[in-house]
Amino acid sequence: MDKRTQATVNRIITILLWLLALYLLFFTKFWYLAGFIFALHLVELFVVGYQKGRQAGVSTVKTIVLVLLFGFTWWLYLVPSPPSANKK
């Protein structure tokens, strides 16, 4: 499986996991899965995600939203932009 297909599959799985977590949160009051996913993605944002997004030339807001939504399945497949494109 190529990287693009793998990235898409991983993101679909992440969305399905979020949907399950939200279902459990709203219909059974089981908030632990949603809390765990959010906490994990928040840690990823500060440890790696923000830096990877900036290196790839992605805006700050878009980086934050996509890392919190997809976690490592978003930033793992980012390609850094050329050095001249990062100078702002």
C-alpha cells in the first residue's frame, strides 16, 4: 500500500474512532475514550504536530485543527516545504 492510501485509511479509522467516542460520550455518558483521544492529540500537538505543520508551511490554525482531529495520521505524512518557502 502506498503512503497516500495508507494515510487515507489511517484518517478514516481515526474519524471512526472519534465517532465511536462521541457516541459513547453522548448516549452512555462514557467520556473516557473521547477524553483519551483528545488528550493524546493535544500532547501530539505540542510535542511534534505544531512543528511539523510549520515545517510543511501549513497555517497555525489549520495545523491545530488537523492535529486535534487526526493526530499523527495527519502530521506523519506531511512533506516539509523548501527552506525558502518557510521564511516569512
